[in-house]
Amino acid sequence: MRKIPPSTRRSGCPLNASVEMVGDRWSLLIVRDIMLGGASTYAEFLNGHERIATNILADRLRKLMKDGIIRAVPDPTDGRKRLYRLTGRGIDLAPVLTEMVLWAAGHEATGNRALTQQMRDKKKFLTGIRKRWQA
Amino acid sequence: MRKIPPSTRRSGCPLNASVEMVGDRWSLLIVRDIMLGGASTYAEFLNGHERIATNILADRLRKLMKDGIIRAVPDPTDGRKRLYRLTGRGIDLAPVLTEMVLWAAGHEATGNRALTQQMRDKKKFLTGIRKRWQA
DNA sequence: CAGGATCCGTTTCGATACTG
DNA sequence: CAGTATCGAAACGGATCCTG
């Protein structure tokens, strides 16, 4: 085995925290739907991807809020609705999403060509995301 | 809601593909153990992180091989052993891991300071990873 | 009607024991 | 050492019901 600098050994690697987010089939897809799809209501998430069950959706929204990744605000134009918005921490997930998309795209040549093309200019893409969803 | 360029809408987003391959609690941790920890045998994975069950480990190794992220080669110095190595595709997961670590580190101030410090110079860090694990 | 809770059958996970 | 078998626990999914 090759030599590994000791500082890169596994101890206390903060990956575990993010694996809890990514290590779930739905959480990241919900974040994506907000960040890229502009979804923000319960109904939009439900119709968004391939049929998430209502109880699972409610559960993930709760967990994402508990983790400070999204927050719910009352819709100013329609009191009955709540809008789920990304927090700063949620917006900061953009690079992770980007790299996952680029990874899959780079090896499959399938999927949304325009989106991956945009993402390839990472700096510009991320700046755009931040500007769109800030505060 | 703000205007979203149509090309960024969700249709055919390759995120699904990556979520299917690494969207579970263990797969990415195994990749990490190879990439950062230099682990390469079944036993090393078992002792590596917080106690993965043997059947789960076997299952994830099988799936990671099926997905072309790792491959098993016979240990040249010990015929009984198999060494699990990253494929090119597996090495390409480094940016995803990096962003996940940076995200968690940026919001928790905990964990391996030296590692995240190294990762912050992304280009250099990724080049190092590639050089170490190539072919 | 939007957002969510509850019930229930099915699938997946994971700890332990065991095997080639 | 590198896995498989077993079996209970947890997560999932669908349908339905509840609440403001």
C-alpha cells in the first residue's frame, strides 16, 4: 500500500454528518427540487419526483428543518400555504449536488445536458444559485 | 417565486443515478476508507468505521463493484486475500467526498482540522488523490 | 383544499451465528 | 479470512383519514 500522510487518516472525518443527509434516498432530492426546480410547497414536492409517499415527505421535511437545511415560512400571498425555503446551510449544499451530478453525468452521458453544461462552470453556477435563493 | 431558467428544471437530472449508487449510509464510507484511509481488504473495512455488519459490507462491496466504482484484485503478496481498489470512476468520486466534508466542516467546526484544511485547496488535494490511486 | 397523521402490508436493514 | 443464513427491527409505500 502506498504511503498516506497521517493527517488524512480517517479519524474524526466529518463525512459522517453529511452521509446522514445523502445517505437517504429522498432528502437530497428534496433539496434539489428546491434548488434547481424552484419547488417550495408540499404539493410541488409530491408531484415532483417519482411519487414520494406523503408520510415520508412529511418526515423528511421535518428532518430537514431540524437539521437547519430548510425552513418553512407562511406564503405571503396565500395564508393556507407554507413555503419551504433553503437556509444558508441548505444553499451551501449546492457544491455537493453539483459534484454528484457531474460525477454521474461524466460517466453516463445521459440526463440533462443543458444542466450539466451549466454546472461545468462551477463558480458561475454556484454564484447563480446563491443569488437566486439568498435570504 | 423567482424565475428559473428552464434548462435547470428537474427533468432527467442525473442526480438520481448518483443517489442510487451512493445514496446509502455505507457506500460512501467504504469509498472514503479506500481513498483517504488506504483500506483495501474486507477485514480493514470491518474494523474501519463504526461496525458495519458483515452481510451489509459484503452486499455493498458487491454493489460498488457492479456499479464500477471499485474492483477486486488478488493480493500479489498473499494469494488468499483480495484487495479492493478504486476504479477510475471511483477516484472521480473524490470531488463529491471533498464537498461533503467541507460542507459538514463548514457548519460544525468539529472533526479533522488537518484534513479539511488540506481539502480547502481543492485542486491540489484532488490531484494528490488521483496520483496516489491511479491504475 | 393544503398539509399532514395513522394504519398496515411489504421491503430492506442489521446483529448475530454460522460456514467453506 | 471472507463471506452466507437467519431472523427481528426499522423503513418504505399506499390508502385513507384528520384538521384548520
